[in-house]
Amino acid sequence: MATNQTWKQNLIRYAKRMAIRCFKCVYLVMQKTVSVDDKTVIFIAFHGRGYTDNPKYIHQEMLRQARFDDYKMVWPVKKPKQTSIERAVVIRYNSLRYFYYMCKAKYWIVNCKLPKHIQKKDSQVYLQTWHGTPLKRLAHDIVEVENQTFYRSGMSRQQMTNTYDDDVAKYNYMIAPNPFSFEVFQSAFRINPERLIKTGYPRNDFLTNITLEEIDAIKKRFAIPKDKKVLLYAPTWRDNSYNTRGYTFELKANFHRWKEVLGDEYIVLFKPHYLIINKFEGDESLKDFVISVDANADINDLYVISDVLVTDYSSVFFDYANLNCPMYFYMFDLEEYADELRGFYFDIYETMPGDIIENEEDLLKKIKAGHYDYQKLEAFNQRFNGWQDGHATQRVLDIVFGKEA
């Protein structure tokens, strides 16, 4: 006899399947009746979680260029009433207006995998920006373990890779942020190299071009004390830790201990991954030391006001390296993660631009001592950030929309 939990899971999956069938019917009708507008662009970041990542920075650059003044910019988000975006039509993600504009927009600028029922007309242009250089193996590159399933849905390997294959078939362009990703994306996504554009990431132009005045303004917004350094803690999600609502994360950071060791010099910005559904309750005794940041916030703002990054397997370190600041990798579950989940693309001990640490006390000692190998960081940046020159967004626009006359 199935447990109540299993029954609920099956009910949720059934409801989702029924919803997708309805969406498919609506979308198919719209596909046949709604004409494409050459000057409408739709932007999607993390399935509507907000105004962020590469689509945000492409949109902002378009606003600066007069040639796009008569374009309609559309942003589907999950909380439209709480979202204001300059010169954009803000709509609810997965609403009827969303399906309408997916049919109407000539250009799709997206950083995540779209579901199978979203089909593209031949006259539409799909730019897949993706959302990071991968440390963890992706799609076809994941080494299968016997009877392994994927994601909360429990997909088989074949079902999982099919979801990628379906989306990749629609791409007109996909951004490769560095030579490493240019090679990896071909194997992981089975995409032909002609559709990969070697530009660097638009979101990293912000890191290259930021001014001291802009950094000071962001620090004021977060109420950062002038006499403290900032430590950004940004862990990622775990494939095998979830419930019916989403992915969960067991916080293995004793912030009271962090405060004892680092509190005289640092404050901590804690930014969980956007897929994590946990709500981390504030502790009054830590309010002057830990600032919890919304999981859907734009992490670029946090990068530029931070002096040190602590992460684990998240791809954030590829971007943060552009700032030439110290990084430490707190991998408390390394053995399980490396061997039982996805695996890595390279030898982390040889390549990572910082120490790999499995013990919390060792982590705090290393941060306190302040020892860091900047030569290793320089070598890392030469390999992974050589295309980040502050002009990636312009290169993307020139390729997708053509060069300005």
C-alpha cells in the first residue's frame, strides 16, 4: 500500500501532466493564429524567477542603443505585481499572455531549458545564453550509475537527455563563455559548433566595467558597515536532496562559530541557490554578522561588494574569478557528491582557483589567515575568462540582431 507521501507525489505529477496537455493545446492554436512581430523580444531567466542573469544584461544594453527604441521587450516572471522593469511589458510566466508572446516574439533570449511543449516557428530566433560554465557534468556527459534517476521527477537517463535534445534542436545560437565551454557544450548538449557563439557572458561585462561609485551605492543598499570586509557564501543545490515542493539544502555552516572566528573583520552575505526552497530563518544574535539574501536576487551585485567568496560546486566561481578576489571551496560532502551524483569535468584539486576544504574549522582558519594563491587564480582566468573583456554583450547583439549601421 502506497504511503500518503507517495500518493501526494503521484497526484502532483498527474496534475502537472494534465496541465502540460492543456498548455500544449492552447499553444498549438496560438502557433497557427498569432503572427510573428520582427520587433518583439521575449526574455526568460530561470523560468520566470526574476530580472537577472544574461538576459537582464542583454536587455539593459538594448535599452542603451537607439536602434532598439521601437522594439517591444517582454519579461515573463512569476511575480509580475512585485516586478518593475524599465521599458518592458511584464507578464506572468506560464500565463496565456506568456504563450501569446512566445508565439509573437521574433527573438527569444533565454538562460534555461524550455519545456517540450514550447515549440518555435522557423521565423523565430532562439538565443540560449545558458547560466554558467559547468563544473558538474551535464546532460549526455553525466556518467550513468546503474538504475540512476534524475531530478525530482525521477526521469531515466534517456528521458533526461531527451529533454535537452528537444530544446537544443530549437536553438539558433548558444553562448559559449570560454574555450572550455565551447568544447563541453558540444559533448553535453550534442550541439554542432556552428551554433555556438564565442562571446563570453554578457552578465560578466558588469563585473569588468563596474565603477567604485557603483560599488559604494550597492554597499549602501545592503547597509554594509564601512569598517568590515564582506564574505559571500553561495552554495549550490544537491540533485538528491528534495521533497514534493522542490530541492532542499542542509546548511552545514555554524554561523555562530563563523562569527567567533571572523566577526571582528567580516560580515557574511548568505545567498542560497535559486532552486533551494528552504527558508533560512534569521537569528537575532547574528543580525549584525549575517545578511540573508533572497535566493532569486541578482548575484552580480553581491560579487562586486564581496572581498572573499566561499562556495562549493556552484559555477559562481567562474564568474567571481574575474574580480581577482580570494575563493575557498567548502565541500563538506565531497565524497558523496563526486562519486554518487554527477561527477566533475576536471581534476578539482589541480584546477580550482582556491583551496578545497571539507572541514568547517579548517575553512575558518584559512579565511582568517588570509593566505591565497593568486598565481593559481591568474592561470585559471587565462583558461576560463580570456573572452571576458567587457564587450561580450555587444558581440551577442551584433551576431543575433546584426551590426548597427
